Amino acid sequence: MARIAVIGAGMGAMAAAARLAVAGHRVAVYERTETYGGAVRRFERDGFGFDTGPGLLPLPAVYRDLFVKTGKEPLEACVELVQVDPSARHVFADGTEVSLPNASRAGIVTALDEALGAGTGGRWGDFLVRAREAWDRTRRPLLEEPLWPNWQVLAEREPYPAVPHKRFLRTRRAGTLAEVGAWELRDPRLVALLESHALAYGLDPRETPASAAVLPYLEHAFGIWYVRGGIRELARAVYERCVARKVEFSFGAEVSGVLEKDSRAAGLELADGSVVEADFVVSGVAPGVLDPLVRGTAPRGEDEVAPQRGAASRLTVLLALRGARPEGAAHRTVVHAEDREAELDALFGTAGGMAARATVTVLRPDDPGLVPDPGHEAITLTSTVPAQPDWSGAESEAFARHAEDLITVAERAVPDLRDRLLWHEVHTPAAIAAETGAEGGAVPAPALAAAEGRLLHASNSTAVSGLFTVGGWSHPGGGLPHAGMSGALVAGLIVEGPEFRGSQ
């Protein structure tokens, strides 16, 4: 039985802790803040409840597998999963709207043809077929296996089978998501639909590789799910599973250093001066937090992927409304920017600003547990914003003004929004930085192939023997499913050793 010390109580770290405890190891988690979940938090006021992190769960099979492997009670015995249908309603810049059914290619094709015109559904359907091929080519190396030692193969090879496109007497194939939209989808509303999946992860579709086609495909193939009571309930269930497996948690316990002995991780030093001995150390914190803790040796080998630092964050606006949620209202509505190019220029340009009338995701869960009574509604707005290292008063005021812009945009989805508004709260990147330690409140994106490896993440093993990394900032990257898979990969590497090659 090995002693394992875990830094942080995020979703990936807890997933690893539960699996390692079931394997017979003694696991202790040290969390700097006073609660678990990392960015998966909850805000409560006046009987209203809101998720301040992710609001929906793609690929729930990752957490189903975690619960199957760590106890008798399946995931559905611990939380209530609800499939969101339609998966999303989209409101485009020209005022057209479409509601896309969950996990139904035929239904999506029909809905697009009826809303956007004949042929649009067929083009999107054909794109999904190609996206599936990219998914099949990258699913194992980018989700189910430790990062390959020869990861450069993933960096150089574009897995998306782009359609040949003739331009200026030359035949070209799309290399970016924006080119996929322009050359294969052609309709600006389909382009907006495609690019919104990248934008939600803080990725510029003009620079993001075509392999990002797997992001909309993942939602299409496996559906999108809501956890009754909010995604925070999933974090609670994972935490309780850890406790049931005898994982020890210490909250308010800041780690000040990773101890090494004979070039191997040997435990932790805490800010209060105490020392924790361990045979393995698992870090679930961002690279900028871990790096200073490792003394004398860089935690990454020279030939490894550089840690993906991330350049974008999220602004979340929590709205308490009088009046009941209308029957039949879509759980998720994406209100697309009126000028997408201006939005991308503002977000990803050298200045790194926030665009007025940006793309906004509106979440309206049909969940009585989030409101004080049936005569009220809780709505969450989210938008991608730059990660900022400086949180002076000017930035705070800018986010307050941007929150007002988001409410104005959201009125395109909820026309009576301001008339019903009781109060609103703003959850800024500064709050994300406080919760996760990520510089500027940056939010990691899932790992993607191609693009010279810019969107790969550092491997779970490090240059320090016995030190492993888990969570969104290491392979396979950000997002709830990817964090859960990182826990499975780290547990496999510790239990089975470096020869571990992932689940079969």
C-alpha cells in the first residue's frame, strides 16, 4: 500500500484519488481553499442557486465509469442525470432561430433545413460524418491513453478529412475551423454554429485546427446532460465517493513545496511548516502553481509538450428573476454575436479586450431546486473573455459594464428579461483565479491534434519520478470529461506503472 498525497481537490484530482483508494492505496488530499470541486462551484442567495463553473455535462460515460470502478452505487444512484432536449437553441445575427434536437442527426438535418433553408441540414450532416472520422482517429490518443512519447505525430497530423476546395486555381484543404466553415458549410449561420463550439472553450476558430470538429461531434454523438441540482451536485457525488473510499481531505491546507529524495517525489511541505511523507505525489493544480513548488528540477522534461497556459476565461452573470420559467423554454440558448469578426478581433487581438454584443450562452434549467418557489426563475449567462493577470479597479468596472452588455444580448433570447430581473451577480475571471489558482482565471481547453502541438497538454507523468499531474492543465485537457479521464490515466500510471496504455 503506497502513501499518495494529492495537491488540490478539483474534479480530476478527486477522480484520481477515488480510483487510487480503491486500488488499496492510502490517499490524502490537500486543498488550499475551503471546499472541493475546483472551478465547479455554486452561488446561493435568497433561495436561488447557480453553477458558477460548467453548467452542462457532455460525455457522462466518463463519470459513469468512475462510479462503476469505485463502488457498488452507479452514478445515477448518486445524482439525477437529465438529457437536455433540444440540446441548444441558436439565435443568429440575422434573427433566424433553430432548435437542435439532442443526439439525432436526422432531426438536426431536418431542423436546419426548415429554419435556415434547404441544403443547410445536409451540409451540416455531411460535416458531422467527417467530424466522426476525426473523432475516431483521435479518441484514444487524446482521451483514453497517456500522452504518446512521440506526441509530435499528433502535432503534425491533421485528422479531419477536409473536402478539397479550389481557390485561385489551386486545390486546398481546410486547416482551421474557420476554413472548414467557410469552404464546407458556406452559410454564415452554419459557420457561427460551428465556431461557437471553439469560442466556448476560449479558442479562436481562425487559428484553431480543423480537428476541433470533434467538439460539436462529441455533443452530437453522446448528447448533452444536466445534473439535477446543478453540476455542483456531480462534484459533491465524486467527493462523497472519495470519502466513502477512505480518502482523507484537508481543506485550508496550502502546499508550499514538493519534497524530493534521491530525485524522486517524497511528499509535501505545507504552508504551516508541517511535512507530509508520500510515495507518490499527484498535482491537480495549474502549472503556474505547481512549478514553484518543485525545487531545483523543472517538472517537465525537455522533450515534453509545454504546459498549455490558456489565454481566455469566462464571465458568468447570475440572474434572479420574478415569474415562472415558461413551459417549453430551451435549457440552453446560444445568442450569436452580431459581428463575429469584430468579436474575435476584440478577444484574440493584441489588445485582448471584450466585444460589445458578444456571443452569450443562456442557461435556463427547469429545476425547482434552484429557485425559492415556482414563481421565480434562475438564469445563467456566460461569455468568453480574456484572462487578465491584473485585477485592479479598472478591470472590475469593465467586467461590470460587460455584464450589462451580456444582459442586453440575452434579451434576444428572453425578451422580458429586464422587466423580470430582481438582481444579478457577476462571477469574474478573478473569482476563477481565486478558486483554481490559474493565472488570470484562465480556463483550459481540451487537447486537440495538429496545430504544431499548441493545443496538446503536458503529459501526466513528469521529469520528477513519482510526481504526476491531473486535471484540465494536463493531458487530455480541460472540460469535465477530460478532467475525469485524466484521473483515470494517472491512477493507471501509478497502479500499473509506465507501461500503462489506457483502458481497453
